[in-house]
Amino acid sequence: MDTAECRQTPELSRSLMAGFLLGLLLIPGFLSAQGLTVNAIVAPINVLSFSDVDFVNSATPQWLFSVDINAGGRSIMAAMTVDLRVALATGEVFNPALHFVTRAFPVNGARTITNLDIGKGKTIRDSLNQPDQAAKRKLEDIALPSGQLPAGTYTFAVKVEEVPPNGPPGIAVFSIVLTNPSSVELLFPVDGDRMVSPLPLFQWVFDGARSAISVFEQLPGQTSLEESAQGVPQISRETATTSLQYPAAGVRPLQPGKTYVWFVEGHVRAPGGRDMLLKSPLRSFTVNPGPSAVSSLLDELERSLDQKYKGLFDQIREEGLQIQGGARVNGAPFSPAELGGLLKYLRTHSDAIQSVGLE
């Protein structure tokens, strides 16, 4: 009987080896042993103190971030490295402004660690803590008068690796952007304005993420703005922008000839989930007693346009012209609410208007 000889080519050997490795990767738990998964959650804040960033040594640290570590169901020892990059609004960059490494700690399948767990006498102790001395002096000098760190972007790079090393580390990068809002400035309506539309576009300046506007009617007998602002507001709205178009429906309308008081409160997110409120001064305005909301909005349109159209608006006043039916932009009808949105745009883009005419 003839004996058949089986020979294995190099290509076949590589194919069998690849299949063998693929089979190992499909075994439960084998893939997770190749590395760690790290995810981070960062606090939504606008301000920080120097001790907040130096949380390793702080006696009263506040929550800044949480790091979720997933070891794929394995029980391991791991260490964490944190680097802080500071890019100030002035253009100065410190990288890294802070570098530290923790001692090894256990991870039983998964574990969540916050900055509150790290430091001397804490659950996770540091084995290496190296702040950049130039960055430390700069930040301390700026933070000294107000207690707040300067505006800028503070980027944390967190790396978690197994001890001893076994596979690639898990890495998470996140940033905290500090705006350090310190005040709220009201822009429009200007204080004491007596020609405001019944549907005004309120505008203000605030560097925070959220603010709330309140508008009150000044009732007969009320002699101060403070007294008026203690009543029931015509409208009270929270917004993520720095403007609000007074609604045409759904709230009490502003009445021609009446005076109103308004203010804005800026919400500043501080560490620890605290909200600090910055309140603007009180301001008042009077709604134009004219017959048409569109007519009063026309006054605001004049303020927003270039001076080259002054003669046209002077003609409107001299001839006592009134708008009949409404306004049109590029030939299409435009409602007062839509005109308010256009005014908001024109305040910063007045050159977008090519011509204004009467019909």
C-alpha cells in the first residue's frame, strides 16, 4: 500500500497559527486581559481655586472628576498617572503644570475613583507629586487677590496601567474651561429708554453658561426700582444665551406707555455642585406709547443700521408715516418677532444690509 505524505507549507503554517490566535481571542476574558478601559466624568464648573487644582494636598478638596476603570472582570493592581496642562486665556501655556503618580491600588473587575480619593491620608495615595514651580507661582500670584484661578483651559490627562505592566494602559483626556465671570452687564433696553417695543429684544453680557432674566411692571405708587422688582414678574426665564426676545404669546404682554424694571442673574458653577449667583443692577424702560409694535421695532431697526440710512428714518418721522400691514425683507412678509431676531443679527452685522426703502 502506498503511503501518502502530508507536507505543511509555510503559508499553511501561518494560516493555522492565525486561526489559533483568533480562537484564543474568542475565549471569554482573553481580550479584556490586553488592556484597561478608562472613562472620565468632569464637573460642569466655571471657576476654580488654587486648592481645587492642587487636590492632592488640599485640606478641603471639591469634586472635579471621576474616573471609571474597567479591567474586564479581572482582579488586578493598577496605578494612575495624572498630568495637568494649563493654557491661560492670555496665551501662556504650562505643560505639564502638575504631574503625579499614585501608588498601586486594587481593581476588582471595575472601580470608580474621584479626585477626592487621591492624596495624603486618602484611599489612593501618591508616590510622586511634581508641580511645575513656574506654573505654581504664576497661578498662585493670579489667584491670590480673588481666590480664583485665571481664565483658561485646564486639561487633565489620566492614564491607568496595570502593575506590573500587562497590556496597554487606559487613557482619558478631559478639559475644564474657566471663564471666571465676575459681573453681568445689561445692554438693551438702555436704562430709562422710553421708546421700547412691546416685543423688545433683551441683551446682556455674561461669560457664564446660564443666566436668568426677570421683568417686572412698575405699579402706581412704587417709587423705587427695588420695590418694583419684589413683585410678581411679567416673565422669568432661564437661558443659555445672552439675549431673549420677549414672547408674542404665552405671557402677559408689555403695555404701551407703561414702565418696566428688569435684571439678569448669572449662574456660576463652582466645584462641589454649588451655584453662585451674580446679579446685574436694576434697569427700567418704558414701552413706546405708539399704536404699532412694528412701528416701535422700526425705531430699534434705525439704531442697528448704518448712519447712511439716517435721512430715510428722518423722512419717516417728518412725514408722520406709519407702517401699514407689516414689514418685508427681500420681498417676503416679516412678523414683529422675526424682525426682532433680525435686529439681534444686525447689531453685529450691520454691513449685511444692502438697501432700505419705502413703498
